[in-house]
Amino acid sequence: MTSKKICYACDLVNNPELIEEYKNYHSKSSTWPEITKSIRDCGILDMEIYILSNRLFMIMEVDETFSPERKQKMDNENPKVQEWENLMWKFQQAPPTAKEGEKWLPMEQIFKL
């Protein structure tokens, strides 16, 4: 099985209390099991999220079954994912170049060792 990495960026509302609450939702003990299942079901093998101030950086390792369109379709059909996404809008804000409704934007790789 082949895999590849895809990276995304998103911003958080620049509020220290909200940022801490967001981090708590993403701790191993607080992440909703339905969300981690939906992540794996769409072909994501591994996912990491890093934070710097109010900027988030996500690295996903995906298999050949993954596509952003397929994930979006699966997410739209999953009520628990929709509940999670609506909750996350309390914390997240679109990066400056985002279109209406976008939060996580794909990043362009410009260097690889």
C-alpha cells in the first residue's frame, strides 16, 4: 500500500481561553471516538496537528483511497461529524485567503530534503 502526506493550515480565534479549550477538545482523552473513526474510515492513516500562536498546521498521511472530495462527502453524510464541525467553528477562523465556508486550506510543499 502506498501513502502520501498532505498538509493543511487553519487559524484559531486569537483568544487564549478559546485556544486552550480547543486544545483540550483535541487531547487524547477528549477527542470524540466517532470523529477519529470517521478520519480513519476515509483513508487517513495518521494525522498530527501542531499549533503556533493561533495558527494550526495539520499533517495527514493518507492511503490511495483518500481524496478530499470523498472525505467531504462522507463528512456531510455523518451527523456526528457535522456536530463536531459546527462546534469547532467557535474556535476556528478562516485563513486570510479562504473562500466562504473554508477553514482548513491545503498547503503547497516548497522544500523536501
